[in-house]
Amino acid sequence: MEFEGYFFPDDLKFEKNHYWARMDGDIVITGAGEFISKQAGEITFVDLPEESDELTQGKPYGSIESGKWVGRIYAVVSGEVLEVNTLLEDEPEKINSDPYGEGWICKIKPSNLTDEWDALMTVDDSFENFVGGEIKKVQEQK
């Protein structure tokens, strides 16, 4: 779905802080959505979790920084970090250039997927309303 200049792939789910989730077998791949990368500007640093860290859905576990912004990274699901995208250590701007591909942040082995997956937003009409509200908030802050 394309909405107001932002792209949201239909095969992903999102949480309220604009982090996305994609299923790959029984693993969840996660990253920052295009909304974050456009609002932050050029990403200059990513504080990644460690492999084997335990994450809790909705709780912060790292940060993303640009020249004008610092934001927390939020867990889309609870579980154990299996792999982190070490490419981001040297090329954090991948979150800007390819947020849904090479800019992924980590892979998680979920511990409570059944309930938590359903709590994430799908890209549909209600998601469009949510994003519209987020865009309006940003415009009002300027």
C-alpha cells in the first residue's frame, strides 16, 4: 500500500511505533518502517540488541539515531534474538535506502506468537486511518 508518500508492504504487520514484522517459517524478521526513516532523516547509528537477548513485545530494546533525531526500537513480538543485522553497524543508512530489505534489524524466535501476532496491525483500511493520524501529528508539530 502506498499512502501519502509512504510505502507499506501488504505482506508485513506493523506495531504502533512503526516497526514491522515478517514471518519467515517460525522466525519473525523485524525492522523500522519507511515512516521512521523519512521522519528521522539519514540514519547515522543503530544500537542493536545482542544475540540471545530476550525481548518483550512493545518494549524498547535499542535505538536509532540521525543528525536530528534519536528514537527507540520496539519489539514487535516477545522472544529471543537469534540474529542481528550487523551490516547496520557500518551502514546504518540501509534503514533509509531499503527499510524492508537490507535494512532489517533482527530475527526473533517468538515465545508467544499466537496472541502477539494478532495484536499487530495489517495493512488495510484501519491501518490507513492510523497512518493518516500519525502523518497529521507530524504536520502539526512543524
